[in-house]
Amino acid sequence: MIKIVQICVAVLLFTVLSPLVHAVELQGQLVQGGLVWGQLSPGSEMSLNGEPVKVGQEGHFVFGFGRDEGPTASLVILHRDGKREERTLRIEKREFDIERVDGLPPKTVTPPPEWRERRKVETGKVREARSFLADNMHWSRGFIRPAEGRLSGFYGSQRILNGKPRSPHYGLDIAGPTGTPVHAPAGGVVRLAVPDFLLEGGIVIIDHGFGVTSTLFHMNSVDVKEGAWIHQGDLIGTIGATGRASGPHVDWRVNWKNVRLDPQLLISDSIED
């Protein structure tokens, strides 16, 4: 049974030295792979490391940090009354494991040249699906683990595929028998739903709002349609071994825009493997 869990919260208060004191509460984790959110006065603006952060009509915002972020990040807030606040955020560093995965078909480790054009189309669709800055705030309601099963791969780990070092892994892998249900970790709009990407296999991308998305792939079946609104816990497909996979599992990834986050930080309890 899928369990709804609460996001771990760490609170940090920011103030500026002025006759009018602004208090900005950040919730989340200032750590590599972490997601942070809060609320400003409506009409305020925010940027992180020089990049704009969406601020909703009621002042809500969310942002995150990648695997290699740090040791600091620059947060700038322009309050509605014109006061400018600058803060240096200290980002906690993490240690990541190295994993070896052998036995993969050679063409999935080093895609053949004839795949090149198709991969351009597929990666373009993924970028487009993650490009929205919708106003819905499903990310603010917390996340659930999308499937039951053994945790078999972790965010940030360096993978060596068939003996060749590859890019770090940016998801949480949940292994289980083919056909195991996969549920929406949070609600939102389905921006991408395709059963047969070359490397990802069956893939679904859900837009949770404000640039926060979940991507789930290697699915045996994809049971939602693009454009559909779904709720947390809705069935979206089943576990499989499609695409580049050494066994049946679902790879769950979370992004804030193009920043890759750690899904495991978004669920507060650790379900035994």
C-alpha cells in the first residue's frame, strides 16, 4: 500500500536590518539534491544564483539544488516595498556511492550512431515537458513513494556500465516484479507519456507546478495520457525493464526546472527494503 508521507522540514529565518523587518521563512533542506520552498509578500521577486525564481500570486516559491551545488548559493529578494535582501546560503555537501552495473546490451551503454536523430527528438520532448512554470502547487502537498519494492539505485551515485564510467545517477530506482503498479508521487499535469523511448522505455513526466516535475521510466505499461490532470496516488503505469534496464524497476526522478533533485529527500520515512 502506498503511504502518504510528509516532507522533512528545516526552517531558516532571514531578516534584513532596516526599520521594516522582513522575515522570509525557508522550508526544506539546504543540501545537495534538496528542495526548498516558502512564501514572500505578494508582488516580491526572487533570484537564485542570478536566475529568476517563480513567485506565485500569493508569494509562494520553490527552488532546489543539484548534486554538485555548493558550497554556497546566492539568494536575492526584491521585496514589494523596494527593499533588496541578499543572502548567502550554505549548502551541505554529501558523499555519493559508486555503483557497477554489468550485463547491459552494448548498444544501450554506447548508443549506435543510427540512434542519434531519434535521441535528439526524445531528449527534446523531455526538455519541453520540463519547461513549464505552471501555477499549480501540487509539490507543496508532499510526495509519496511511487511503487513498492526494493530500493536498487540511488541519487548521485556514479555508475560504471559494463566497465565504462558514466554520468551520475539522478534518480531513485525501485525494483519489483514486472507489472507492479506505479503511482503518481504527487498530483499535476501529465506533460509526457510515451511507451517506447530508446533508453528510458516507458516514460511519464508529471508537472507538479512552479517548474517541479517527476519523471518515471522503464515502465512496462504507460496508463495515462498527455494533458491529463492526475492526483497523488493515481495509477500511471507498471514497473518494467524497458529501455536501458538490467532488470524490472521504475526510475523516479525529480527536477526543479533543469536542476536534478534527490527524490529520497522528499519522502520522510525510510521504508525497509
